[in-house]
Amino acid sequence: MPRTCFIFNPTAGTSRRNDFPALLTKHLGTAASGDYVLQPTEGPGHATELARAAAQAGCRVVVAVGGDGTVNEVGQGLLYQEHTAMGIVPRGSGNGLARHLKVPLNLGRALRRLRQPTFSRMDVGRVNGRPFFCTARQGGSASMRHISSKPSRRSAWGAM
């Protein structure tokens, strides 16, 4: 198993571009080198499954490429995986956790930062037994999330 696994959400962000594989190759070289593996998500919950499988296969770093939802799912998959770190490449519309952790929002800068990482532990919250890392919603806010997750409802200006 390669040392790094990039799990990317091809529908993250406002532009709906699926250009991350090409951009990753531009910055890090091809996956054929064996340094990393690239895995797209196929729907809700899939990033959690991919992250857990990568950690159990011996991957040392799992990088969430997407927005807060992707980061949250990857984090859930890495719970209790003591020998696997999580990285973030922000590609969402809000990128709240990435902003808080001062991860560069520019793709090239974020990838360069992965080459010289700093590690720290992170708290995990739980609501009704369900873990969360960067987002938790309840009541009216939760129903608004359903509406705002539709592509036509996302602002071209990003999260507001």
C-alpha cells in the first residue's frame, strides 16, 4: 500500500470540476510511482469506508480532498487508527476546518504543505453517539444542509 492515500470528492465545491487527479499529477507526479493512491468517493459515507480501508491496509497518511463533509467522513474512518494521520486539501465551498487549521486554500500550496507536515491531535465531538470533527447540525440548520447540498443552491461566492 502506498504511504499516502488521497480520498477526493469529485463534487466538492461550487464549480463541480473533476480536475483534481490532473492537478495532483502536476504537483506530485503520477500515481504509478507508488508514492500515493487516489480514490474518488461515490456517495455519502463512502469516504469513511475508503479511509478505514486505507488505514487498515497500512497507509500512513490519508488526505481528505473536498469540503467539510469529506473531511468529516474521512476523520470518522480514521477514528481509533493510531498509526494513520489525516491531511486536508481544501476543495469545498466552506472549508471551515481547513481555515481554522490554517491549511492553505490554494491547491499548490496545500500540496506543498503536505510534503512538510506538522502533526497534532484533534478533539472529536459526539452527538447521540455519532462522532463529528468539523460540522454538527441540528434542527432547522440540519434541514437547510439538505437544501444547500444541491448543486444549484451553492453560491458561486462560496459559503456564506
